[in-house]
Amino acid sequence: MAGWNESQLRKYNIKLEKIPTLQYDDPKVDSLLSNNKPVLIKGSKLVSQVLKWDLDYLTEHMNSICCNVLVSKNHKFKYYDQKKITPNMTFKPISRPSPMIFSEFAKKIKDWKKGDSRLYMQQVLNNSISQRIVSDFVMFNWDWIMSKQKTCKWGSLTSNLLLIAQEGNVTPCHYDEQQNMFACIRGYKRFILFPPSEFECLYPHPVHHPYDRQSQVDFDNPDYIKFPKFKKACGYEVIVGPEDVLYIPMYWFHHVESLMHGGCTVSVNFWFKAGSVEKIEYPLLDHQKMVIMRNVEKMLAEALHDPNEVGNMLNTIVLGRYT
Ligand SMILES: CC1(C)c2ccccc2-c2ccc(C[C@@H](CC(=O)O)C(=O)C(=O)O)cc21
Ligand SMILES: [Zn+2]
């Protein structure tokens, strides 16, 4: 396929299948979306009006806007929840927030040299951005994306994040609790997705840890002693390019990387709340079991009044009795 080659992908020791690629008007798209199955959608023209959003254009029209920028000492940007950092916790994140105005971000990207800290901008798109950006934003193909929202009975659109990553940046494996339509505007991103059924192979941090929802496994150097089931994890791989839209079902784990030597990537995601009326049928779906596990961890932490007690009690319940 034009535009990228295998040498730009990071090497992981993971079994990978392919994700279906369909045209936006193919009826199979709606059935995959409604069944929470990932699909790469071509030809939707969701963001075709903003393909001009490159660093120069965005610098010109977002120049003095202060944006959320993450700085990392390595290529990984592992998201963490500040609210879950407790005073007596020694938590040393690799990436940290460093708000800066857009022109400064663009300059740091242009002057970046090997060994420098890496940057990743993720900025909520709303009407506080410049008039020009807002007028571009309204030209997304809202009719199409809203028709998907309606067909799949998703909840409300909660946010659009404008994401500007340096080549080679990685967002490590994690899951989100919302439906996600992910659009690439410039550059290529490689996604490795895992269904909720792979939960036990990916060892997400405890719910009360700042790294809640993130896998504990370092894909660059997996600890097969601590995480033996990671050896048998089965993922799905897809490369998302300009104008492509990838549906990332809620509770599906995803690792995302901007291809090496591919320049900056510009993307926008569309996060929708899960549908409110989810009919309960048995056997339960795997993502519904993830919700139950999260609730058990939350309820135990609440009842014990100490998140650090949760593991001990779960072990007491299970070890020697359910194993
Ligand atoms: C890592 C980063 C920059 C971040 C830091 C701190 C708080 C939030 C986030 C955040 C949220 C979404 C993404 C986009 C995408 C991953 C990707 O495209 O890299 C993804 O996972 C999704 O769309 O669900 C990336 C980030
Ligand atoms: Zn995500």
C-alpha cells in the first residue's frame, strides 16, 4: 500500500490478525458497528475538509492558543489519572503534562533532535479555539457520523480530541469506556487492538491505580514471568491513513503508534457515551464482564475503605477455593 512500509512499524512479539476494511456505504459497516466489532472505514469524507491541517496551517490559526501537551523521556505516552495519585504513593510517571502555546509546540517539533524529550499534543476541540479552526471543524461530515451514532444507538458525543504526535510516538495498550470513531487527517498510525476477551492476557492495572485502564505489560520488553499469559495474547493490526476512520469499540484494548520516519501525525477522535439501553442477555458479553470486574474492585475499595486491601481480600476469596 502506498504511503508506508513495514520498516516503519515497531517490532513486537504478538500474534496479529487483520481488521476488515470496508467502504463507508457498505451495509456490513453498520452490522460491525452495532456488534462492537472494529472496522476500518474508507471514503466517509468525515474529515476531508481539514486535510489542510498541517503544522504550518495550525500554527497560523492556533498560534497563541495554550494547548495540552505531554512530554515524555521516551517514546511512550502512558496516560494516568492525576485524581488517583494519593499523597503516600510514590508514583513516577514517564510522561507529564506541559501546557504550551501552539507556536512553541510547533517550534519544538521542528527543532527536535534524537535524545530530546518527545511531545504529544492532545487538545479538546471546542469553540474556544480560533474562529478559523471552528469554521473548519463544522465542515466535518457530521451527517454521516451522526447517522452512525443513531444507527448504533450510541449515547451523546462527549468530545473530539485533536491529536498531534511526533513520528514514532506510542500510546501504550489501554481501553476506554466510550465508543470511538478515530479519524486520521495526516500521516499514518498503526493500531493493535485486543478484544475484551483478552483481558486476562493484558493485566490492566488495578482500578484505583493512576494507570487504571492501562495494560501493565511493556510491549517493548514484556515481563513473561509476571505476565505469563501475555505470550498467548492475540491482537488485530490495522494501519490508519489520511481520511480513514477506525471504529474502536468501547472496552477494546488498543496500542497506537505514529509510524517511525513518517513525520507528524494529525488525528481527531470522536468519543461517544455508550448507549444507555443495553439489553442484558446471557451469557453476558465480554465487555459487560469487564464492567462487572470494575464494579467489584470499586465496591470492595469502598467497603474496605482502603484500595490497598482489595487485592488481599480477592486473593482470600479465590486462592485455594476457586482455583
Ligand atoms: C496518550 C494521550 C496523548 C493522552 C495523555 C493524557 C490524557 C489523555 C490522552 C490521550 C487520549 C487519546 C489519545 C488518542 C488515541 C491514542 C493515540 O492516537 O495515540 C486513543 O487512545 C483514543 O483515541 O482512545 C491519546 C492520548
Ligand atoms: Zn484510547
